[in-house]
Amino acid sequence: MAALSVAAILTTSGCQGGDVRGGAGGASPSSEKATCTKVLSAPARAAMERIAGIAAPAKATYLGDPQGAADGLVAQYDAATASEYDYEEFCGVHRGEAGVPAARVRFSLAEEAPEGEAARIFKRYRMGKAALAGVKVSVLYFECSSTTFSLGAGATVLVRGEFRATNEPSESEDAAREDTLRVVYEASSALSGLLDCESHAGLPSSFTMPAEV
């Protein structure tokens, strides 16, 4: 793959299931289910809300099914139906109770990471197999080796994570890129745990803004 496809980046879809929290704080559900507010840290949720333009006193509602997204990727791989354009919705944040997400994260399985020059709306960073950050969209590719795939026999797959917001952010371009990359990193890190990827899928143990390529 040469330059990253802008058409692929700009495709949209919805998000289902989940939990709710207020814009300034949040209630932690008692269930052990991997909800969005459990798998995303407070800094990642704050970054997601900044990019989404959700500020107090507006309510931020998180909807999604992280475990369902992980299970969906495994099912796609094991059934040999995986496509980079067949997304599993991970988490989305909504302004108010529901409706179209103001920002969300989704995952798919890819055949290869993009190489060469990225589209002008992105900067490329050193993280995973490939990381491209824009002011309202970031994409992170990482390899996951896990016995979760191939009906328990194990396989190494290339996962594509995407964070996308609906509107242009109000913060600076550099700050927005850091926020979008932070969110897709945290979601990818959480997904690697749900998939039981070896060596944390080659991702850093915590987020610091990586160097540009």
C-alpha cells in the first residue's frame, strides 16, 4: 500500500451498547464487563471529549462494547472474512444521552500497514507498525500474536485502529494530534489485552507523544 487512502479514512459508521458518565466526572459500573469508561483512562476520555467538543456542563455519554469488538475481530479472522473495511465498533462518545457519536474508535483487520508518504492531513509517528495522526482522525496499526485466533491454534494478525471525530477541534493542531493519537493508542492497548496479544502487541506500556517519522 502506498499513500494512505483518504477515502478509507473518511468512511463513517455508528456505535452500539455502553455506559454513561457526566462531562466532568463519571460513575464506574459495578459489572466486570469491559465498558468504555473502564478500558479508557481519565486522560484518554478527557482527550476524546476535547476533540469531540464536549465540555461541561454538557453530558458525555460513552457507548460501546470493547469485548464485543475483540470477539468480532476473532470471528472475522477465524471465518476468513476479515477486511480492512469491515469495522468492529469499540467505543464512542456522544453529546447527551445518545444519537450520532461525536467521536469514536473502531478496529478492523488489515493485510499490510501503509508505507510511503501519508495523506497531507496526517503526520506519521513511531508507534506500532504505523501511526498516522491528524487533527480529528488518527490511525494505528499493530501486530497481535495470540492463541485467541485460528480457533485457539494461534496466529499473528495486523490490526488497524481508528479514532475519528465529527467536527474540527478547537485546540491547536499539535495538541489535537496528540489527543487523537492518545485515544487510539489507549483503545489499541486495551484491545491488545482483550485479545491476549503477546508482548502487548509491541505497543508502549504507557502513552507519551512519539517522535515523528
